[in-house]
Amino acid sequence: MTKYRKKLIDQALLTRLNEIFTATCQKLELGIFLMFNC
């Protein structure tokens, strides 16, 4: 039970980190895109 619960928490953390990472990458790409188009 405890092991299963920890696995769920780890999974949720990974998902959250992945979302943050993706959002950051998109902002960086947008910034670079705007920089080169100005």
C-alpha cells in the first residue's frame, strides 16, 4: 500500500515537472522567435 502510494506521488510529481518544463520551453521558443522577428 505504502509503496503503491509513493509511486502515485512520484508519478504526479513527474507529471507536474513535465508540465512546467514544457511551458518553460514554449516561453523560451516564443522569446527567441520574437527576438529574431523584430
